[in-house]
Amino acid sequence: MRIGMALPNLPYPPDIRVDKEAEALIAAGHEIVLLCRGDGTQPAEENRSGFTIVRHRVHPGRPWARRLDSALFHATMSSPSWRDAMVSLVAEHGAEALHLHDLPYAPSLLSAARATGVPAVLDLHENYPAAIAQWGRRRSSKLFFSPARAARLERDVVRRVDRVVVVVDEARDRIVALGADAEKVRVFGNTEPLRLVPDEPLPLDHADGPRIVYVGGLGPHRGLDTVLDAMPAILTADGRAHLVVVGDGEVLAALKDQAAALGLNDHVTFTGRLPLTDAMDRIRDANVALVPHHRSPHTDSTIPHKLFQYMALGRPVVVSDCAPLARIVRATGAGTVFTAGDPDDLARRVMEAAEPQAARAMAEAGRRAVLERWNLEAEAPSLVGLYDSLGRGDR
């Protein structure tokens, strides 16, 4: 089946979830054509990573038409330009299904699917209404796409699309509770391919004390403020401890100010955003890896890629008690769980995970869990089966 994916909010590359889905589907014999946002600096169309990329610009050189499309999008949540671009995936590129990443352009997806007669698949990376309540956003975005409006849109479209894809069991349960047909909701997690797992377990070096790493975005919901608040207690337990924060985001400056105010400059390194290979090297250099998210309706129904990266590379993990994180870590034994937002509990759990004997057991448990269950190859049949069923005409 030739699948037309749409990523209207972002350019490509990079997008790690698109890459994983494309890898799984192409390996099973499906074809991908990806529609993404273009900025005029990259080819309008190219082949990369085994699939076709089509870059769309909304009325380039016609600012009045671009403003009109934006106004219509804000008023109706459907962009005529992106709707037509999705139609072209079918009419010009032969797509037999349309697969949209995330919520905002769902009405455009439904309109394009109706116009072309192909199935509509909505891929929800997270609880979008809860997420935008936490994100720093432009005033116009807050005005025209409020959490309440997003929630109404989500409740409507999950009942109308042909399939919904989510990242974790808790998200599936939430979408079904909104009225989606349970048989049409599939879980395709943010796990990693087996090739990330080293052939032999990586050694854990404790000679220099706790070497703690966080990799990922730096938004207010990520919990890095709790980590910095925990560092004085960690340093009291072991003055050699060092934290490496890999990533960028809206709270980076605030985190640096917090670290300075706590006197942590010699014990915290902020690397900024790094290429994926370099970020993986930072994980390999660590002996404790963190997912410290604050708990909320958003973080209780999503799961980050970094958890499985940590586990695949055999690093003991310390995660907050967000429902999916706590469920997977407790079930696998890959690490330990702290109470979200509690720096004292986080400090205790970090020191538990940094104890060499416990660390080796957690590392091996996490690595084994990835090899046996939490990997891309194990998740792939869910997504492949979705498209196999649509290919058979099961709408």
C-alpha cells in the first residue's frame, strides 16, 4: 500500500517518529510519500531514507493568500492549502491512505480523505489539548486554538477517522473513552530498533561517582527544575556527582539561572541540542539516566523515546511516577521511580540507581526488556496490521 503521511507543522528531516514508522512500514512492503512543511531552502521533492518527501509551502510569494489561508485555518481548523496538498498526495503521488501526524490539521485530513475516497489515519503523539495548556505559545495561538477548543476537536475527529494511532496503552484508553471505536485504535510505541542495543552490555563506570544524563526537549513539563533542586542533596551524598543536560527549549535560560543560583555550575553541563549520534554517546558515558517529567494529564498518557534509548544502551533509569513511565520501569526492573516534583525523593532514587550492584541489575534488566519486548520490531506488527487491514478494504 502507498501511504501518504502528512507532517504539516514541521520540516523534515528530522522527525524520529516518522523515521520509525517509515522503517516499520517499508520493511513490510508498504511505500511512503511524506508531505511536510517547506521553507524554500530544500528541494520541493526528493527521495531520502527509502521514501519520497514532498515539501509544501503555503502560497509562496502571495502574502495576501497566505494570510487568508491562515485566517480560514484559525476560524475553521481546516487549511485549504494543506487540504489541497493532501489531496495531491492521492491524485499526483498515488497515495492510497492519508496518515496525519498530530491533531491540528485533522479537519484538513478529513476533508481531503472525503474528496479522494481514501482512508484517514490520525497519529496522536500525545494528549494534545493537555500539552498545549503547558507549552509556551504565541498569544494568537492561545486565542484561536485553546486547550478547550483542541479538546472539542479531538473528541470529534477520533470518532470520524478510520484509524487512530497512539504511543502508549494509557493514550489508547483515553481515546476510547472519548468515543473512538476501540477496534480502530492502535498502539505504536516510541521504542527503538534492535540495532541500537550493543552486542555486549556496555560497562558501567562508577569511578567518578554518579554521572547523570538527561536527553530531550527542555519544556516546563520536563521536570528539569526538580532535577536541579535535587542536585545539592545528591552532591551531599557524593560530591563527585555531575549532571549533563542534552537538549534545547524554552526553559534552557531559566535552568541555567537556577543552576547558577544553586551554586551548581561546576556540577552541571548544558550541551544544547546535539546530533542524535552525539546524544547517544552522552548516554553511553553516563551511569544514571533521567526522565523526570512533571505529572499531568499530558505526561500520564505519552511516553518519550529517551526511555527506550536509555534501556537499550543499558543505563539504569530514574523516572517520575507518570503512569506510563512508572508502569514500564516497574514491570521491567530497568530502574526506579520517584514522586514527580519531589527533589528529595529524586535524590534518593538517583543514589539508589548509582549504587554499582543495583545499577548493574537495572541496566541488564532494561537491556533484556528491550531485546525481548520493548523494541521497534516488536511494535511494528501493530502499525503494519493497521495498513494491511485498510489494504483489504476494512474501513
